Amino acid sequence: MVTIVVNGRVKDDGTLDLHVTTGLRETDVEVLLVMEPLVLKSGAEAAGEGGWPAGYFQKTFGSLRDNPIAYEPPSQF
């Protein structure tokens, strides 16, 4: 089994075109395609923060303390 990692870009119409050089001669192969969206991080964002800006939770924690969101149960049908 040969593992090849390539990056591609999905077009507006949802298609992904790949051209992969395998180094294999003409033969039948089974192809397993696993797609994972890439999230480009800026230098300020450290890996492992899930894409949130640095310090986001420290800055926003408790911000609705004075005006909490009220939850009302749905009405009976």
C-alpha cells in the first residue's frame, strides 16, 4: 500500500480535480479518498486552540452576566 498526501481546492460547483503521480505502472488500484477541510491559521493563533483567536475566552467569559439570555420553554401545541 502506498500513502500519498496531496492538497487540492474544491471549486464553486463542488468538484475536486486531482492529478496524482503514483510511480506505479499501469494497473488497477483501489483508491480511498479522505477529505478534511484545511483551516489556515495566522501567526497569532497557536495550534490546538480550535481556530479561536488567542485570549478569546478570557476576554468574553462572563460578558452576559449583567444581561443574561432568557430561555422560555416552547409553547404547547
